[in-house]
Amino acid sequence: MRFDIVTLFPAIFEGYMTQGLLGKAIQRELVQIHQHDLRDWAPQTTHKPVDDKPFGGGPGMLIQVEPTVNCVEAVEKKADQSARRILLTPQGKRFDQRMAEDFATSGRLMLLCGRYEGFDQRVTDILEPEEVSIGDFVLNGGEVAAMVIVDAVVRLLPGVLGDENSSIDDSFSRGNRLLEFPQYTRPREFRGHAVPDVLTSGDHKAIAAWREQQSLQRTKQRRSDLLRDE
Ligand SMILES: Oc1ccccc1-c1ccno1
């Protein structure tokens, strides 16, 4: 799978792409991530502006349509298949595990990271991206949202998680509507907090029943909305 990330701050992704699961997935060529600096598409002036004031007045600046559309079209021409275009924005459809599973079936995703007050509306009108939000809050830019999407999608790609770390039982995975149960490892007791006896009983049926009960209780307490019919 390939990600193309269009951004004003490509350097933001450098450390992120060399660490942990994603770093290993890139090394094993299970995924490719290409950053594209919008400033490379700015008018050839010394200052290279890619933003400007909104018509009609109002606070902040907008990212101009010309560098953005030219950048996306140039990136698409580089590869033989057109990418699915995702624009990160607070106004978008809420990202969730189901969307992550859908994105993971796409060969190529292009993530458009806005800054300032976002993109000129013609970026959306011309490129017709899917507009996606990672939650009801405001960030300084789309880069963090893009990392969230890359992180959630890459772990679903074949071969990224070893069999022992399958995502199949994760909270929200593949329609799973219960939060995950509490997990414990050694030591068996720490500061008076012991591992529940059932987990060291060897009774796999009892362990499964305890985990199911814990998941249901935790979901009722924290996310009762997940138990309502869609
Ligand atoms: O707050 C933002 C600013 C720019 C681009 C995206 C976002 C955002 C907020 C929530 N999901 O995406």
C-alpha cells in the first residue's frame, strides 16, 4: 500500500516513519509513504507563498487552490493508479475503525493536510476528495490527523501485525462493538494489586467468560453508545 501525504510540513513525518510498527512495515516494504511539500508548487517567487487572505474578509489565511491542485495532479501522474483522495478537516466524516478497514483495502491513499483556515473551496470542488475528521476538536493542521489514519490503517495490512498480535480481537475491529477487557502480565502482584485469579487458573472457558463479562461491563460504563443499535 502507498500513502502520498501533501503537506506544508513534510519534516513532521520523518521521525514517525522510522519508529515502531510503521518503521518496520516500511523497512519490510509492506507500505510506502511519500511526503509532498506544497511549497514546491508555490509560484516561483522568493517567498513562495501558498496561502492568502479569504475573500469577503475573516480571520486567518487559506491554502491556495493552484499549488494544491497542481501538486496532486503531478503526484497522481507519477504513479499508474489514481489514489483515493482524503482531505483532513474538522468538517469531515468521522474516522472510525470501519473506515480504517475500508481504507486498508485501497492500494493507494492521498492525504491532503490543511493548515491555517483550511483549503480554498475550489480544492474540494476540483479534486472531490473524501473529507475526513478524526474528532470534534480543532488542530493546527491536518498532519497529526494524517498520522492517526496512517497508524490505524497500516496495522491492518497483511503481515504488519504478527499472527500473535492479530487485530481481530481489538476494540472496534471488524464490527466488534465491545471495548477490550483489562489485561495483565508479570508480576502477579504489585503494590497490593493482584492479577485476577481466573487469569492464572488455566481454565480457558472461565477466562473467556470473565473477559467477555469485563468487556461488556467496561463498555456499559464508558461507551454505552456502542451498545445501541445503529
Ligand atoms: O483541526 C484540523 C485542522 C486541519 C486539518 C484537520 C483538522 C482536524 C480536526 C479533526 N480532524 O481533523
